[in-house]
Amino acid sequence: MNIILLGPPGAGKGAQAKRLEAERGMVQLSTGDMLRAAATAGTEVGKLAKTLMESGQLVPDEVVVRVIAERIDALDRRAGFTLDGFPRTVYQADALADLLAQRGMVLDAVIELSVVDGKLVERNVGRFACAACGEGYHDRFKRPAAEGVCDRCGARTFNRRTDDNEATIKSRLAVYREQTAPLVDYYRRRGQLHSIDGTAPIDEVSRQIDAALGRPSQHAEMRPLS
Ligand code: AMP
């Protein structure tokens, strides 16, 4: 199954993509992760991307489309994939449709995680991740059970993204509204969109995604407290 997770920065796309990878083997394809790796490696793409990422602007469409096409070509198709952070413009969505059609592949669903703007600055500013396994944490919402030790792998080193500061987040949100939000209608018109409340508790978001994808969920239904 091949899907897109669509939503503003901090909506929970990365966490859900990691979960789908762990539970269903669907490969997480995060263009942000690919560009950060290229920036760390100092490649031509990475040098170009670095300044744009630090200012919260988008990397040019042709560059990102080339990066994702190479990654899709290297995939084991049986596994399926979750696109996380791609497409981000109508140009990229058209390019994705072309590149899947050329390869005889299909897009099965687009899941929108919607979160109102007011919550997003706080969600982004507090995040950090385990440097070893990538498990995500948050200063307020999800601290490791033992301070300074990753719950999942026991490592003691954590990273914060340089673009998770208030000024850059505000420009990333503005870019999202202007350039990416039109994709909600784009996919709704094509009958592919499933919209989910990204502010619900994480297990509930997981359950709703699983319901949209049409397979039994490992996440129990939340019942209202009586
Ligand atoms: P993310 O990790 O998805 O929040 O992306 C971090 C940054 O990488 C973005 O603010 C952009 O500068 C760049 N980026 C990631 N994905 C794309 C994309 N599909 N198109 C353009 N720029 C991207």
C-alpha cells in the first residue's frame, strides 16, 4: 500500500509514518530526512537545501522530485511506502502522479492530519529525538520515562532540529498555508483524501488512520469515560 501523509509541520506525520513502518513494513519516505542527510553529507543537493531549510523555505521542486524518484526506484515495491513531507506543492503532486504512472504504481490513499495553527508552534518548539534510533520526544507532551535515556533503545544522546525554533516555524507554517494546503482540495477532488483530527490522542489518530486504510488496527478504540 502506498500512501501520503499530509499536514503541517508538527501534525504528527513522522511519528505515524514510523509506526506504519514498524507495524506494516511500509517504508517511510521523508524528504525532510533525506535533505537533512544530504546537508550533513555536504552533497551539492545538501548545500543547496541547507540554507533554505534553515529559513523554513521550500527546496526547489525539481530537486525534491529527483530525490524522491531515486528513492522510489530503489524500493522493494512489495513493502509499500508512506510519503512524509512530500508532495508539498501542486507541481510536486503532479510530478508524483506522473512518476507513479510511469512505473505502473498506484497511490492508495492520502491521509490529512489536520491541526489548527495555534497548537503547532508549541508542538514543534519542544520536540527532540533520540540520536540513535530516531524515537521522537517532546519537552511537555512526551518525556523519556527515565530522564535523559531513550525509552526505546536506551541511548543517551538526543537531537533537536535547527529549524524547530519559533521564527523558522512561523515561516514554515506560512509556507504550508500558501503552497501545501491547496493539496487538501487537490486530493479531495480526486476522491483520495481522508481527513483526520491530528489533535486527538495519538492512539486514536493511529486507529483512525488504520480504519481509513481498511485493515484491523492494533490500537484499541477509545471510549468516552462514563
Ligand atoms: P520536514 O522534515 O518535512 O519538516 O522538512 C524540513 C525542510 O526540508 C522543509 O522546511 C523544507 O525546507 C525541506 N523540504 C522537505 N520536504 C520538502 C519538499 N517536499 N519540497 C520542498 N522542500 C522540502
